[in-house]
Amino acid sequence: MVEKEQQPVSNGLAVASLAVGIFAFLLSWTAVFGLPVSVVAIAFGVVALVNKQDNNMAIAGLVLGIVSFVVSAVLLAVALLGMNGDPSQAIPQVHGRPMHVVLYQDQSY
């Protein structure tokens, strides 16, 4: 009987999941960048777990990706609900006029 040599399992995806998960966590406060990066961290974590790579790193990356996704999604929802569906509400108002108009209008005395 010929036995095949056991190939060492690469932990590349588990390491990538952890690294991208940390990066996603740092970017989670910016919903625009945090959401896509957290999805990548989640995907790397799931694939690493399916391939039976280092469980601890894969799980840590997966958890960081999920937490980052939730934080980014909540912040995006709060920002969108705060505008009441009107993007012009994102510009601060001063006496009913957009702040940039008040700041830059010609003030001749």
C-alpha cells in the first residue's frame, strides 16, 4: 500500500480573513468603505473554515467582518433616515439657507 504524503494545509485564507477583518473593523465607521471590506472578510473567513484552515484566525476574521458589517449597516441606516429621504438635508441649514451659501455670500458693507 502506497501512502500519499500529507501536504501541509496553507493558512493563507485564514490569515487574509483576519487581516481584512481588522481592516474592515477600522473602516466600519465609514459605511461606504466598511460594508464592502467587511463582506470580503466574511467571505474569506467562511472559505477558510470550509477548507479546514486555522480555525482561530478564520473565526476571528469572520467575527470582525460580521461586527464591521453590522456597525457599517447601522451607521448607513441612521445617516439615510436622518436625511428623511431628502439629500439636501445633509447640508447644514442656517436661517433656512444652506450653510455654504451663508458662509460664502458677498458681504459688502
